[in-house]
Amino acid sequence: MTYKLACADVGVTCPFVAEGKTMDEMMEVAIKHVKAEHGYTDEQINDPETQKEIKAAVKKE
């Protein structure tokens, strides 16, 4: 199984898709990307509403 999270699925105009074999692996990739490319802070990423939105957008394939 692969976990995937696309920036576009959370309302960001960006073609990036984070992938990982586990949720944690995928989140690590996604967090590095949003910090480097979109300027998100740890505070923004760890906001409960943001976490809820992220989890709702994750796809399992």
C-alpha cells in the first residue's frame, strides 16, 4: 500500500505529490516540501484544523 498526498488536494496550486509506504514516511516527505516550497511553519502544519484537512486528503493505493 502507498500513501499519497497532493498539494492540489488541500487547495494549493502545485503539482507535487508526496508518497510513502507508511503514513509517517509520506508525511515526512510532505512536510519537507511544504516548508521549503510553500513557507509553512511547524505551527501551521501542527494546527489541528490543518491536520484534519491533511488526513482527509490522504489517499491509500
